[in-house]
Amino acid sequence: MGIQGLSSTFIFIIVFLILLASAAIKILREYERGVVFRLGRIIGAKGPGLVFIIPMIDKLIRINLRTVTMDIPPQDVITRDNISIKVNAVVYFRVIDPNKAVVEVENYLYATSQLAQTTLRSIIGQVDLDELLSQRDKINLHLQEILDRQTDPWGIKVSLVETKQVDLPDSMRRAIARQAEAEREKRAKIIHADGEYQAAEKLLRAADLLSPIPAALHLRFLQTLNEVSTEKNSTVIIPVPIDLLQGFFEKK
């Protein structure tokens, strides 16, 4: 009976030591850091690799240092020109100071998400719709700078902000489509008018070159007749020598 009691005690001690060792030894991956609190006071970040803590006295909080990709849900925003739209975005950030990320803010993921949402609504509300659609890179950079500056006390680095989608009302989509169509028609008319102008200039130069030489003008006239005769049409052309009309023009 005594031997059995001694054996049970020995097994209990071994199990206790194993549990104590498992609580005292922590293994942190390369992208992890462990912020250690001893009796409530922070003693700094440790890792990666093997980390020893004192059970029931130390508390270790794991912090991931990898870049976090956070989606910002669609936000109802009214632009500066009073157009109601929905805008969503994505934020890329990472923790660069684990101590601040634990001590300075309660939940840095939730805090960064809320800050990104409010900043997105604020910045989009200060621009016109045309500026939002045409200068998205500039707005993204402005958002990134503001978020990075405001999250710096939390030990967080915001590396990139990208607006993903801008949802417009149906009436505004139709108005933009009509505006784009009118712009295309305007460009087409300008191009057509420019072509007519260039053609008129070339015809004027050709007339200036041919008018002093009657033979060249007559050859051009015969060439035109040849081109017209090759087409299948019912046009009747009566060629009249230009010399016959010369006297009439001079008398006129």
C-alpha cells in the first residue's frame, strides 16, 4: 500500500512538472512577438523562438507582425457636390511596435477598422464626384497618409489604402452615360470639322497649282471623267472644253 501511494505521488509530481513546463515555455514563430506582463507591469516584447515565462506571474500576449489586409465595408457618403454614393476600400497595415499595439489601444484591429471607416467618409465627403472618379490614386494616397499618422501612436504602420468600388445611383449613372455620349459626339464633330478644313486647304492649294496651267487642269478633268465612268451609275456627263468657257468667264 505504501509503495502504491509513493508511486501515485511520483506520477502526480511528474504530471505537475510537465504542466508547469508547458506553461513556462512558449514558442513564437518568426512573424510573432510576445508582449510579457509581470504582475501587471509590461517588461517588453520577446521572440521569436523559445521564450520562458514564470507561470501564474507572467502573462504573454502574442502579436502578429505580418501585414493585415482589412476590408472596409461600403460606406454611405455624400460628396461635396451633394451626390449620395457608396464607397468601400481595403487597408494594408502591420504592427511595428508590439508594446504600443498592446498598451496604447485596447484592440488595435477593431480600432484601425473604425478609424479607417470614419476617415474614408470624411475624405470622400470633401471631394467632388468627378475628382473621386478621375483622381483615385491621389485620394488613396491622402487616406494612407492620414491613417498612418493617426495610428502611429498605436505602433501601427499603414502601408496602402485602395478604394475598391464606387456605387452610384441609377439616375447618376444615366446622367454620366449621357455626358459621355455627348462628349464622344463633340469629339467626332470636331474631328470631322478639322478634316473638312484640312481637305479644303488642300483643294485650295491644288486649285492654285492647276489654274495657271490649262493643260494640267484639262488632264485632271479627264481623270475625273475616267473615275466617274468606272462606277455603275446612271449619271450622264457631257464634257465641255474649258477653253470654250474661258471667254465667257472673261466677259463675265
